[in-house]
Amino acid sequence: MRLDDKVTIITGGGSGMGKTAAELFAREGARVVVSDVSEAAGESVVASVKAAGGQATFIRADVSKEDDARGMVQHAIATFGRVDALYNNAGIMPEADHSVIDTDVDTWDKVMAVNVRGVFLGCKYAIPQMLEQGSGSIINIASFVAILGCSVPQDAYTASKGAVLALTRSLAVQFAGRGVRTNAISPGPIETPLLMDWLLKDEAAKALRLNRNPSGRFGKPEEIVSVGVYLASDESRWTNGANFVIDGGITVNYF
């Protein structure tokens, strides 16, 4: 298996792409640490992984809080003895996030706390363990909106994902020489329950987004997570500082 015995922390692992990541990583042999703010959702994913014959454990953590992030990494080490990959998936996209001119400060700060500080704190505590081991892979989930503008803005989310890309490049330069690689994945619109629930209520918004995509469809969670499997595996040992844009072609479509 491609991730045989590799210990992987997956933040936001209780739902959406995080849930898919936990299940697929475990199927490839990883020992998975599911981190989420929802205990019920996280434990459900762990039960699903174990029922399929995989290894998993749950730790409740709000990635924006330093004590929680530290505890998440400590739990991984105490349970499985090491940390081979950190899959920074946790993120939020509140309905109140619009343009800078009409987004309130509390919404802006909350998005930055989860989407940027959460990545910072996970890396702050996982990377020292990886350096001690002499190997590790940081996988940051960014977004296609970090590399192009949007006429229907979500400026806090967009800015947060741009920060994730900048941080990815910095970490890639700092730590690759000591065995720790850092890469990003920038998904286009993915069929997660959150996005689909919104678009099912707004057919115009759905049609607008599909018309912009040469593939004519939204992505599937596993189409993103499969790239994460590659980045967590030894197959990607010379892949560092990359941003994998997996979007069906949105970012290359002029009209």
C-alpha cells in the first residue's frame, strides 16, 4: 500500500473532503489521526475507518487554538509514535464573507483564525517532530480562488487561501533540506455537502459556476484527496513547494 504505516493527521477530518481523506488514506495503509471540532462527526469517521479494517484515532481540536493544535500533535505521537504527514484541510467559508466593503471584521477575523492561523499552528507543532524524525510531508489545502479574482467575491476566504500558498512556499524553502517537504493543493468547486446544499438552493449560481468550467461538472472529493495521497507517499519525495491546481480547467478558461 502507498501509505503503509505512515501516520497522518487530517484536520477537519469529520466531514467533506476531510472525511474522504481519512478513509482513503487509511485504505492506503496510513494510521490516521482524525481532528475535528465535532466529536460526533470525528468519531463516526474513525468508526468507519476501523470497520473497513484501517487504523484511526480521534482528537477534538479547534485548529485556531494553540493548545488544541499542540494537543492534536501530541495525541498523534502518543498514539502512533510519530507524524509522517499533516493534511491541513480544516477551513471555513461563512455566508457573511463577501467583498471587503461589506464583510464585517468579526467574520474576517474568524476566517483568518481557522484558515491561516490553523495551518500555522498545525505546522508549528508537527514540523519539529518531523525534523526529529528526518522526514515528513506538509500538505496544505488552498483554493483556486487564491490565484485569480472572482466577480462574486468571498474576500476573507480568498485572502486566507492566498496566505496559505505564501506560507507553503516559505516552509518548502526552510525545511526541505532537513527532510520535510511542503506542498499545496488548490481545488476548484468540489461536491461537498456544504457547497451542494448552497447551490441546490440557487440554480443561477450553480449554472454560473458550471458554465465557467470546461469539464462541465464539479469535482469529486476523492479527485482532490488522491493528490494528497501522492504527496503523503514516498512517490513525491522530490516534490516540494508545488501547488497542484485541480479545478477541471477553470483557471485556464478565459471566457
